[in-house]
Amino acid sequence: MVATGIGSVLFHGPQGPASHFLHDATFVVALVALVVSNLAGVLGWESQRKWAILAVSSGVFVLVLLVWPSSTNVIAGVVVFALVGVDVLIHRLSSVERRWWIASVVAMGFAIVLFVLGRTGGPLCDSESIFQGHALWHSLSAIALGAYFEATSPARLGVRQ
């Protein structure tokens, strides 16, 4: 998530030649890490297997981004779909911290609204304003992912219901 924050600052700030790629790749890898870590905890994978699957799956998505830079939304959709599937599995086979899970869902709901309203040309997109809807999208998304990480910590630690 820290790497994603750095990628976002680079992309939305100085916008160097690799900033768009770093913005997108770090975001995708953060989501993949959560999917793989949660799945590993629920299925009882050993650490080496988890890290190998994380490295390979992250590498595949990063390569796709290198070859097809405009694929971020497609890749994010695939990974979020996988995250929802793992979440269902966690709810069936393991345990979640309910308060953190609810906080995550609420934060992501507000984040999605701000994503839509803060996009280029949206009502909360004004480069002259100190209030930036897209910046709030990034902040609330980070809060949602952090809360989800906490909510699913029992699954990653192998705690059963």
C-alpha cells in the first residue's frame, strides 16, 4: 500500500515517464497480495507456496500492464472479482473481524462514489481547488484496503470459526 501511495504521488504529481506504470502496477500488486495472502491462510498453504504464487501472479499482471498499458481497469476488475470470491470463501471456512469488515465496505462505498465524481471532467475534479475528489478516492481506498486487511487477518492466521 505504501508503494501504491508513492506511485499515486508520482503519477498525480510530477508525472515522470514511468509514473503511470508505477501507479497502476503497485495498485494491482497490492490487491493480488491480499487475494493470495487470504487464500493461503484459508487453504493452509505453506509460506513458500504462497510467495511463489504471489510472485508469479503479480509478475503476470505486471507483464500484461507493460504490454497493454490501458488494461488497468480490466486487470483490477479481475483481481477484485477474485478478492470477492476469496472473501466468500473466508466467510464460509474461516473468520473475519466483523467491525473491520463493515468499515472496509463503508469506506469502499464512499471511495467508489468519489472515484466517479472525482474523475477528469467530473463535478469534483477542479485542478484549481484544494479539495480533490480523486485524492479522497485514493485515501478512502487505502483506508478500505487497510480495514479489509485487518478484517481478514484471522483467515491469514488460520483461525477457524
